[in-house]
Amino acid sequence: MAIKPFDGTNDVAQKSERWTQDQIDAVERAKEQQRRREQEANQQRDANSQNRQAENRP
Amino acid sequence: MYTSDFSHWIETAKNTCEILAIFGGATWTYLNYFRGRIYNPRLECSVEASIAKHSGHSFLRVSVRIRNIGLSKVPIKQRGTALLIYSMPLQGRTALFPRQVQWDEPVAAFDVFSGRKWVESSESIAEVLMVALPHGDSFTYKIALKVVSGEIWWTAESLVGDTKDNG
């Protein structure tokens, strides 16, 4: 499978605008959701690790 | 009498030149400072992304950079500043006509430039993120860098993907 990423330097689009509270809130919600998912994934990984250790214990 | 008149004219010419110089300086300052906007906060944002594969896993390597191209210090607010990743929705069927892809909600969002409160004039700061991609996920993403400063929201966007035929 050939992976050919786009040339980022040519594809970058820039803009500046006045933000609205809704836009900021949406970004903060996305960041919070990301943090929550990572926390849950870490807890799941720790639980799996503890289960494996318990199974391997004589 | 003649010498007195000459001195008078010299004095008048000197005063006129001083007044013109003051007005000229004021005009230049006005154009330079207000119209030229060189002291307005200005950032140049960029984002580059590529997909890397290691041991059968796919990773998104993202490099974000902001550069202060103005002459004043630009403060950065963490609230609203982020790197957003959008995934292209997989369409079950081929489009009947050329149309723009609609990007939904971001599938991931990360804090960037967390330790920074401001960017000095001519200063450039960068960060590199490595994002593990879910197995079997589509390989076309829109990467958006959002930076908040005062009332302004700077955005830089880029696309990354592969050319494989998903069938």
C-alpha cells in the first residue's frame, strides 16, 4: 500500500477571524472529550494488565 | 534695512520648514502606526502532517508552528487553542457530481503550546505531535490548528491522506 501524504507546505490554508463563544466552547468540548477517552483507555489498559498479572500468578 | 528683511525671510522660511517637518513626521507616524498596522498582533500559523506506518500501525505525524510576524508581543489563550483532526466521512456510494466534502465534528482534539502565554516579535515556536490512528480507519484527514489571541482566532488547515483505492 503506497502512502503518499500531501505536501503540507503547499496545502496549508490560513485565515484569521473574530471568534465566537460557540466556536470556543465547541473546541473545549472536543478537548474535554479527548481527555476523557484517553483516561478511559488508560484505565482499561491498567485493568487488562492487572488481569493478566493475576492470571499468570501461580 | 535690506539685511533685516533678509533675516526676516530666512526666519519665516525656517519656521515654515519646521512646521512642514512636524506635519510630515505626524503623517508618517499615522500611516506607519495606524494604517500600516505593524503594531497589530499578527501571527503566521502553519501545520504539516504526514502518515507514518510502524509495525503495522498507522500514525499521524503533525508539526504545528506559529510565528509572530508583527512588531508587538502576541498573547496566547489556551482556551480555544487546539489541534483538531477531522476524518473524512466514508461515503457508501460514489458522488454523482463533484461536490465539496463536508467535515463533521472533529474526531480528536489536542492541546498545543500549553506552556506558552505569548509569542515575542519575530519569534517562532513549534510542536510535533504523534497521533496513533485506529486500525482500519480512513486515511484522509483534515488537520486544523486553532490559536486564540485576544479576540482573534487564527486558523491553519492542511489535508493529509494516501492515494490507495479503498474500493
